[in-house]
Amino acid sequence: MEAIKENKKSLKETVLDLFKFEDYWAILLATIILIFCVSIYMGSDSQSVLGKAEVYNSIMKSEGEKAPFKTVQWHEAQFDKNSLAIKTSTSQKVKEILGKPKKWVKNPVESIYLSESAAKAKGAPFAQQYEDLKKETISIKNQALAATALAQEKAFADTNLNTAASDLVDKWLISRDKENKMKSKAIVKPYNLIPNLAILLAFIGIYFSVGMKKMGRDREGFLQGFPAVFALATGAYLLGEQETLKAWGLGYVFWGLVLGLIVSNTVGTPKKLLAAAQTEYFIKTGLILLGSTVLVNKVLLIGIPGIFVTWFVTPVVLVLTFGFGDKILKMESKSLNMVMSADMSVSGVSAAIAAAAACKAKKEELTLSVSISIMFTAFMMIAMPMFIKALNMDPVLGGAWIGGTVDSTGAVVAAGEYLGPVARDVAATIKMIQNIIIGVMALGVAAYWSLKVDKSMAEERDFSLKGSLVEIWTRFPKFILGFIGASLVFSGIYGILGIDGSKIIIDKGMVNGLISPLQGWLFCLAFTSIGLSTNFGELSKLFKGGKPITLYIVGKIINLGVTFGAAYLMFHVVFPDITKSLMSL
């Protein structure tokens, strides 16, 4: 009996021990947020909203069967359906709190505060134009209705009457669009985001501090330093919303890095700020939230092309880069060569840590590899999407290229976001598929080191099937389980709700109202943290003879070339239909 109790206690302790690790805390925090999200957007109100959607669908069906063109009534039913949303007091308040700073032109204060008088003054120059357009739209609508009625009298058998009515409907749509654009300029509402930012600061700070002690980190330092990190992230969002800078593609990710780098490379990052600069913690939680928007059908759709781009290219690039460092550069340290080759060919920091453990690399070698990776990742996540956009590359190919070459998973998502949701989802999925083989890569490195480089290690490793599986599981990034779990659960919800229900409740509700805004803040905090943790002066001491930089640059060029070739072959030559399907999602 006592043995049974002891076993039960041992199991409980084993489960509790999991929360000494960041990945499990990220899964727990993201899961709680997603459960809360489902609870506020899938209440009783959702049923009434879905009922209205059915009414509008019946109107559209009736109008579509009646006329050979889309009538005014058909379009109005579609507009009404598209405007449906879940609006409860809780969901509206959450959406307000998570709201990012607004767009501004000359006065940065307008990004977070606009008085009632200032709002009226801002809209006044456009008020008359809006009124004129509103009258014009009503007039054209009445003409379109009259022309449709005339065509209906002839049972829509007169081609000329049908064409005249259809043309007037199109003219009304154009006028309506102009009216709506002018309305956004003429009717400006006052706002004050400062209280909401204060609430958001308190929530994220307290929420993410919960697991700090269990993970053996400085909880007090985190809480004391977090307001400054949050202030820098808010500043990054503010700069990213400046009209001209935003048009250039310099968004919050870029400014988060820049502001963090300015602090770390001028006055230096204080210890308490470093305690709050929890890059991986923020990114992993944000990525699990992202999993709820990357549906299983997209992952399955990427299928063979995605697996080929990652599981074929990755080991090829790893072997070629290591061979270049060993045979051409003649790197003094084989372990540094291996860690850097794994870092830039697999998935950055996580792969570097796994490879370092597998080949018993020195701490300084791991630091050097990670430091170079962070610098190049910061550059690539900004430059690469700009280059792809300049080439007018399609988002599927661009996303696959980013996913297979940019080191950090968070940077992959940020770079993909710049190109749009299709590129973001493809890039994130490719990177997740690539992350899966980290454990296999670590096992392969350990086997190579034991058998070829340091044969004494063979005695310390268990290369049996069971030992190999344990090694793979140990190296596997556990937060990916949260990403996959979120994707599976929300894919199931999508299937239950159907197209209209999913669009209203999940896309416009959960995703736009809570998941994406919070995910954006977490990524902004993460990249601000990267900047705060990167000091170029300290890193310069590690670049001995320039060989590490040369290795990384050549390896990255190999990676870019081989990945692009594989992605183009898979998504444009062998499986073009998959690309078309991904573009239509």
C-alpha cells in the first residue's frame, strides 16, 4: 500500500517537474488564453449571430436565382453578413485592452491619445465630401433598384435592360466604396489608449511572472524590469504605425530590435531589464497561439513539398556547411564548426543548443554561434521579405523560402507576416516541420562524434532503438506540441462551425479580437528583448580571424540557394496545384 502511494507521489512529482521548463509553461499559458478565448466567443450570442447569417444566405440565394446578375439586395445581404460579429461586453473590453497604437503622420501623441476636439478638427475637412458622396450613393442605388425592377418586368429576358441594371449596380458599389473611405476620414472618434496600455502591462507582466520561480529565474527582477521592456515595445509599435515608415515596411519588429539594440549598445542593458527580456518565453507562447490559426488542412496541404523543402534540404545544407568549414576553412574547432552549421541549417538557437550538447561544445562556442545567429536573423527577417516583395515573388514560394532559411521561429513568423497571412502560415508551417527533426539531428551529430571525432563518447551514448528515441525526445522542442495541439483543436472547431460560423466566431472574433493582437504584443516584446540582449562590443571579441563569420555567410548562401531551388521545384514545378490551393485559402 505504501509502495502504491509512493508511486502516485512519484508520478505527481514527475508532472510537476515538467514545469521547471519554459516550453511547458508556454503551453500552459497559451492554453489558458485559448480556453478563455473560446469561452467568451462561443456563448449564447453566437447562436443568434449564426441565425442571422442563415437569413442573409437565404436572401442571397433567392436573389441569385431571381436575376442573372448580382442585385443591390444580394450585395446588401452580403455586406450585412460580413458585418456580423460577436460583440459582448467582455469581448469588446478585451479587444480594447489589446489594441495597438494607432496610425499617425506628424504628431506621435495621436498614436495613443486623441481628444474630442482634435478628433472633430481632424474630420472636419472631409465632412462635406462625405455628405456629398452619401447623397450620390443613395441616388445611384435608387437608379439601380429602378433599373432592376424594369428588367424584372421583362422576366430578365431583355439583355439590354439586364446590362443597364448590372452597370448601375457596379456604379453603386464603386460609389459606396468611395463613401466608406471618406467616412473613415470624416468621422474620427476620440480615444485614450493609456489606461488600456497600463492594464495590458500589468496583465502580461503578472501572467508571465507566474512560472518564473519554478523555472529557477529571477521573478522579482522580471516584474521590476518588465515595465521598461513593455515601454520600449510600445515605442516600437508607435514608430511602426508612422505612416511613411509603415509604407517603407519598417514595422514594430524592426523598431523593437532597433530600440533594444540602442539601449544595449549605448548605456548597456541593466540586469533587471535582462531579467525581463524573456525572448524565447514570449515567442514560444505567441507561436502556440499562432497554432490556433494554422489549420490542419493547410499543414496537410503543404504536405510532401513542405517535407521535402525541410527534411531533404536541412541535412544537405548541414553536411555541405560542415564540410566547407572542415576542409576549406580548416576551422580549428570541429565542435564550433558543427554547432554553427547546425544553427544556420536547422533552426537557430534551439538547434545550436542541441548540437552543442551532442558534440560537447564549449560554452563560448555556443555563445559565439548563437550571437552570430541573432545578428544575421535580425538582418534577414527584415531584408529577406523586402527582397521577396521587390521581386514580386508569390507568397507561397516566398513563405517557403523564409521558413527554410531564417533561423529563429519567431523571426520566420515576423518575416512572413510582412508578406501577408498566406506567406506567414506557409513560413511558420515549414519552420515547424523543420523543428521536428532537431532531435534526429542531435542524435546524428552525437553518433558521428562518437564514431568519427571523439570515440571515447561512444561509451556514454546509448544508440539502441530505445536510447535513440529517448535522445530524440530529449532534444525535441516541446512547445511544438502546443502549436500542433492548438492547430488540431481549432481545426476541429472550424469543421463543427462551418464556413460562416468559422469566419464570424473564429476569424473575426477570436483571432482578430484576441489571439492575433496578443500574439503581436508577445512578438514585439520578444524582438525588443533580442535587441536588449545583444551587445556588439562583447560579441566582437569572439570573432577570431573572421572564420566563424565566413562560415556562417557561406553556409547561409548555400542554404538560401538550395532551399530556393527545392521550394521552386516543389511548389512551382512538381506540385503547382498545391500552390494554387494555398493561395486560395
